[in-house]
Amino acid sequence: MAQAATFSRSLRLFVDRNLSPDALRAEMARQAIAARDAVIARGEAPPSWRRYVDGKADAPETSVRLDGAILYRFNLTGEAAEAALTLCQSTSPVRSGRFRDAWVLICDDKPWKQALKDLPADSTILIVNPLPYARKIETGALEPRIRRNQIERVRQTLMRRFPTLIFGKTFVRVGSGIAPSAPYILRGASGERRTRAGAVMTYPALELKYSENIK
């Protein structure tokens, strides 16, 4: 499938200006729907989308002003989540492969077990590694030779590839329902900083959100 930038496009409509206003709106709607269906049929956009007419969500195409706009926001959440998981795995330090293979995807606070293409567009996605040393890897406190800021580097890449989505870096608590090794209880001083023994560790995570900003 084409990258997200493909979906930011305008379509010049050629209509007979001698038509009545209602007929003009109907023709504009017809051409917009045909263009939408064409990019889906070519595999350039996913079949899940939301419609905005003159900035109003879910308004019918035929309500468009004669100088207005019909916009389709395609659901790129699944494609972006798949790309994010792949990047997190491919940029992970590898010895046994345990850290690389431990990344999990959380959708609205629950592990997502279904196909990524079925992720809801309006959900909040977290991609996190629940192993106890994930934070040290992210901050560079585990080993000097391991490159730090993995999640931030992944975030920057995804922002360029999917400009219509929001990506953030955050620190979250991970419960035992997410991974057997979580939550990890801190034991005291570490190479990263002095920590309070008995505190529950927070894990670095990549956050993915759908943006409602329509331009």
C-alpha cells in the first residue's frame, strides 16, 4: 500500500455550471465517491475511512457547498501500527532475540490479539517492551555500545511516513495482564539514576493516535 502522504490530495472536479445548485452538488458528490472508490480499488488506500464535508464529520456528500470540500480520512492506524512494530523490532539490540521479540501492542489499555488491520481509527495505541531492562536500553544506561533513544528514533521515522497521525513517546506502567514479567519492582540504585526501592517501574512506550485535525 502507498505511504500516507499519498492520501493528502485534491481533485479538480469538472462539472457543468449550467446545472442547478442541487444538480451541481449531486455531481460533485458522485465524482468524489468515484475518486474515493478508485484509490481503494487500486490498493492506494484502505477500505476503512471517515467522511468530512466542509469540515463536518459524517455529513453526506450531497450537502457540500458549491465552493466547499469533500474529504475522506482513510484509517491508517493498522498500517502505521504494523510499521511501528516492525521498526521497534528491527532497531532492537539483538543477543538472544528475547528483547526484539518481546514488543507488544496495547489498544485502549488492553493487549490487541486481532489482526492489526482491524484496529479502530479512534483508539489509542501503545507499543511497549515489557522486559525489565527496556528503560535502560532506551536511556542508554545498559551498555554504552547500545544506541539510546530507540523509541524516539522510531517516532521520528513514523511522523514522516504518516503525517496525518500523531506519534508520541511516553512512560507507562505495565501490568501482569500485559506480560508475565510485569510490573517490575525497582530494587534501588541503577546506572541510569538512583531509584527508590519498591517503586513500580514505568516503561518507555510509543503512542499512536488518530488526529481529528482536518486541513
